[in-house]
Amino acid sequence: KGINIEPTQLPECVQLIRNWTGHPLSMAYGCDETFDAAMFVGYHSAAGREGSPMSHTRTTSTTAVKLNGKKFSEFEFYSLACALEGVPSVLLTGDQMRELISNRVAAGLMKQDALDALGTENTDWQSLIYQIAPTFEGNLSLAGRVALGDAGVLPYRVSGGYMSQDGVLKTDHMNRGTVSVNLSPVLLDNHLTVNLNGKGVFSANNWANQSAIGAANRMNPTLPVYDEKGINGYYTWYSPNGSVNTMATMNPVALLYDKTDKSQANRIIGNVQLDYKIHGFEDLRVNVNLGIDYASSDGYSSTPIGSEQSIHSTDQSGSGYRSDYTYTRMDQTLEAYLAYAKDFGKSHFDAMAGYSWQHFYNESTSESKKLSDGSVLSKFQNPKSELFLVSFFGRVNYTYDNRYMLTATVRRDGSSKFQGKNRWGIFPSVALGWNISNEEFLKDNETLTTLKLRLSWGQTGNQAVVGNYDSQATYYKNLMGSYYYFGGNLVYPLTALGYNADLKWETATTWNAGLDFGFLDDRITMGLDVYKREISDLINHIPVPALGNLT
């Protein structure tokens, strides 16, 4: 908000819109955020308030479907169109270019050859690469409750959506579909509560070649778009010797349509939670939680053999290329615990013991090849990376007469980042509380209504700083450019990476004392804390001097 955008910044605005609509977060949020990126240019453009460099039109409609007088489902449709209009151009037209060069030739500042080299066209290159960018989105949701007889009821909500969006730059397009399911039945005479949530987002993108934006600003407006003698029917700059002039500006239209850049991205998030109060012993609960977050994407970009942009590339030299890439990430969680709570006269007691398992996995690859002979231009494979975290934990709380409180916890955490005996760490804590305001000598005090003393000691572990394999000997396969030929064979050198086999859990030990105050029925509150924290087995990344060995 409050940002002004000048006409010369429109390419950056196009980039902003593209970056947002293709960003993973844009798939997690609704359509309004995507619309805002496009409307941002129109609403906050200094020139837009007068010259409307980007205009937009948005329509919204909502339809509710009722069954037996109750809303059963809801449809929502959004549409948006963005267009570049009335942009004050600082670029010369073909006629203006010819007039300028003619005047300079007449003044003796340029040779006649410069004027003879100009074409006869009046080509507006920007109008050929930009377009009106319509967006359409529809959402459907169904919600209700299903009776399951004596077993209970099943509340549900199911929704789905679809969005189709064009970019302001031609050939830019995205399709996205979403589906969401929420079920929360209460079963077995209210003893079993189930919460099931799932969401899937699926998108397909066609990315425009943004090099066309700069080329449209630099391309000679006296030249035509198409030429039978040019490459693939597009006008092409040639040198006097008949070869393609690789130092010249490329045809913006050819840049858009002679390159293919597509991608797909999918993400599925799911969670199931079960909470069961044991029949006949309702003070004891069993809770199980399962979760998964899976994301994958793949795509490719390519330019055909002999295309102008392939000839301009020093790596391809007209051979054409195709680059493929993939990415996969998966996070899994399992957590289960038993919880018990009971009141005994003035005493309250609750305890909990549980187990947690987490798995994190990711992998990515990319490879570029020449289309002419299949030779590899570049190749990269990020090795599969996995992390496992396992925990056993417990907690006990005891309160007497809402005056004296005791809490004790302990965790035993294990991480696959460490080896052997260093893999596991034990982290206890204990806390005491005294609710002084509930004592007889302060109970009826109307000024000091809350006074509580807290004392605690505890340890926590940290393993986040460490890489997944920093405690193991690993090797890195070198990239192209550092390969060698030995005996006619291509050898892929391996580089040994630094590691520390003695890495262990970083432990933070904290002592804390605190007082909580409340005055005038807690209309005024205040807290005072004093603490001391010590960190042992500190984990840090230290640069290693050259020739100083590995670690």
C-alpha cells in the first residue's frame, strides 16, 4: 500500500504477478491474494490514476443452494481481466525513427547507410507481446451432518475450486484445481472423536519467456515481425556474410513462441486425529495423530533446433535444448499419547505419556541436453535427503487446593543426524508454583487480586543447525566443468566433504524465577522474571581454512 508505480516499471509488475501466481504459497491461499497481485498495478500506479496503464475488471457472484429451507451448498465465481492501456510510451515509432536518422544524416552526423538500413514498418513490439489477461475462478462447497444412528453423527464439509488465469505477457497461463475434505464425526456414545482433514492443490503452468520484455524495448520499430527469409518465418538479424548476428536484439515474438516452458506442481496435506475416552474409565484418554505433507513438481523448457535463441546461445550454437527438472518432498508425522486426569478432593492430578515419530524426505533432479545429438549440457541430482526424529515423552501435573502446583516433564529424543551413543538425548524439566493470592491472608484482598510465585528448571535439545549428514563421511559428485578424461574415459571426480562424527545434541539448561501480579480484579497485570541459560555442546558452522584438512 502507498507504493507508486511508474510506466517504466511495468515489466517488474508483470514479474511480480507471475512470481506470486507461481509461488507455492499462492496455491495454499485463495483467489483473492492472486487477484490482489494483478490489481496492485492498477490501484497503486501513479500513471494509472490518470493514464490507466493497467486496467482491470472484476466480477463476483455467489449462489446458495437450499435443501428443506437450509443452505446445503454454495457456489462462488470470480472473474478478473487485466490489460495494459494508455501507457505513455517512451519508445520511437518507425516513422519517428526514420525521421530522427534522416535528420542526423542531413546534419552530417551519420552516414546514408544508416538510413538505408532502416525498414519501412511501424511495428509496436510491446503490443505484440502483451495481452488482456482474464482470470476465472469458481468454488463449490458442500456442508452438512449425516446421522449414523446409535453410532453418532458425521459433520462434513467438502469443497473444490478451479482457477484459470492468463498472464499479461502472452503465452503465460496457469490452471489450478483444489479439493478439500473435512470430517469430524463423534462416535461410540461421544467417546470417540475423529477429525479428518485433507487438502489437495494441483496446478499446471505455461511460463512465458520474459526475455521478450526487454527485447520489445530494444527492437528496431522499422522492422517487420515476420519474414520468409528469417528463421521459422520470423524476422531475423543477419550479418553481411549471411550468418545470424548473435549480437543483435532477438525478435520478441519469436522469443515468446519459439520457447516452451511448462511445469506441474501438486501438493497434498492430510491429517487424521483420533481421541478415545475408554469406556468405563473415562478419565483415561488415548489420542493418535497422523499427518502427511506431500509436494511434487516437474517441468521442462525447450527451444527447437535452429531457432534464433538457440543460435544466440553459446552452449547450444543452434543445437536446440531441453531441460527437465523434478522435485519431491514428503513430511510424515505419527504421534500417540495416553492422558489421565482425576480430581481427589482438593487435589488435581493429570499425567501424560506418549511417542512421536517424524520423517522428512526430499529429492530434486535437473538435466539439460542438446536436441541435435542428445549430449548433456548440464546435469544435477540432489541426493535423497532423509531425516528421522523419534521421541518418548511424559508429563505429570499436580495441584493442591489451587495454591500449590508441581509440573515435571521428561523427553528422550533421537535424531538420525547423529551417530551411535550421540543419537539420543534426555531432557527433563521441573516447575513449582505457589498461588499466594489464594492463601487466607490475601484471599480477600481487593487491591492485590493475583500474586503467584514460579520457579523452574529445565533442559531442551537442539539439532536443527546440523545438516542431515554432517556427522557422516559423504562425498560430492562434481558438476560438469570439472570432469576429466583418462584413457579415453570420462571420469567424474568426487570431493570429500567435511564432517564431525562426534556431533551430539546441543543442550540448553535454563533456571527461571518469576512473579505474576494482578491488581484491581486483574485490570492491571505485571510479570517479573529472572532467568539464567547455559548452552552446552554448542553446534555452529566454522569456516575451515584452506589446506587445513577437512574439519
